[in-house]
Amino acid sequence: MYRINTILYVSSGGNEQDSPGLRQALRLARDHRASLTLLMVYPDLPGEYRELKTTFREFLQNQLQENLNAARIAMDISSGELETNLFVHEAEGLPPAIMIIRDAIARSYDLVIKDAEPVEEGRGFKGMDMKLLRKCPCPVWLARPSAHSGDEVRITVAIDPESRDEREQELSLDLLRFSSSLVSSFGGILDVVSCWQYEFEHFLRYKAWMTVSEEELQQNTEETRVAHHAQLEKMLEESGISCEYHLHHMRGKPEMMIPDFIDQRKSDLLVMGSVGRTGIPGFLIGNTAENIFEQTSCSLLALKPEGFESPVG
């Protein structure tokens, strides 16, 4: 089981009793016996209201406590089942995302959860969410309401078995193990998705400088598919996941195939890596991941590889 010991839920303020992110945080904290911290970062008060800072902060803290109590009662979780902490901080002139990331680094959280900011047409992420995806060193879960009615949670994990170094390999294994752990907590369905393509097919088929028979081209394509599938099966075996899963070995570009798959399956959660192959030491999201995020309509859980260094000091 993928162990989670400390969880940070980031509150956006207001009435969050029915927040999908808060409910997921409570459920995971209970199932993993993890400590749960609720954090709210609010903008600096204008100068003319500075004398109300203490009163305003106490109001927000009481509201946060009320949201926690209401969600906990609705989920039938007693106060004694969970270790919880509440913090309300002023942004102090910094973007809220930076304050959140600094807190995540200082307290070494295993997981950060927040509700995804509303976006037009319900796809993609923006603002604070993208900053967290780019720069937060621990896994980030951006929660949205379920895409379908019913209790059966549908989780999709996207992996690439063609790892170029050990950190990429471990990231893919972590993605599988984390997803399997979520299925154990929530029940439901796990879809394992991996995309493959013969990169030279278009080049060989349409370039006049070299003549390749259709038979040879098909043979090369099939060899690529078989090799990729074998690597995928090997990775699944190495992961040791024990939950039931459905394997989807799809031909095509991930940024084209995965968003369509999510829509067709009405997935509740997409689990995938968020750093490109050349970005492990830094903070840039890989092009493929960024393109997928822009089209994602469900909740997202993004993991970074071991050795990722956040640019936030």
C-alpha cells in the first residue's frame, strides 16, 4: 500500500462542507491514519482595515473549523478518529501558491489536496492550480465533483513504460502503487492507460528518399507494439499492485488519446506524472503533460519524480 502519513488540504474559503477535495482528504486521512492539516491563505487586508486583522483571521478560522466539522459529521467520522490541525495565514504580499508550497516543503507533506479552480467549459487548470502543479514537490490532487452518478469511483492512471532512467522508472511504479492504494480506499475501477506509436511510420511512409514496402512497415509497427506491451506488462508485474485493473494499450499520442479516454470512461480521477524527461531537476511541466492537463475535465493527481527540486525557496 502506498503510505500517506501527512495530508494538507488547501481551503479557498467560503462554505466548503460539500467540497470534493475536503471529503477526499478526510477519507484518505481516516483510511491511512494520517494527520490532516487544513490551510487557508487569504490576501493582505487593505491598509484601512488593518486594525481588523485579528478579528478577520478568527472569523476565517472559525469558518474553516465549521466546514471541517460539518464534512466530518456528514461522512460519519468521529473527531477521535483523526488528528487535525488548522492554520489561517495572510499572504504577506506573496502569491498564495508560494505560501502553500513553502508550507508543503517546511512540513514535508505527503499529499496536497485542494478543489480545482472553476474554468470555462470545465477543462484544464489555471492560476494557483498550475503553480502547484509546476512547483510543489509533493503529489498534488486537484479535486472536482464526480463525472457520473453512483458510488463506483473510476480512476485512470497513465504510465510510460519506456523509462530512460531510474527516476522515471520509479515514478511510473509510484503512479501504479498510488492508484492501487486509492482503489483500496475508495473501491471502484482502475484503468491503466499507456500509449504507443511507431515514431518513424509517418516519416517512412511519405518520404520519397527511401522506399519501404507496406509489409515491412507493418512488421516494424507490430514489433514496436509488442515491445512496448512487453515493457508495460513487466512494469505492472514489478509494481506488485494487487487490485483488479483494466489495461488499455492505445496507439496514438497521449495528449490526443488520454483526454478522449477520460471523457468516454467518465473518469473521476486521472493519475499521472507532471514533469517532462528533461525537467526532473527543475520545475517545468513536460509538453505532453501540459497538453493533457489543458484538456482534463476530471480531478487530477500529479506526482513528480524523486529528485525534483522546487524553485520555491
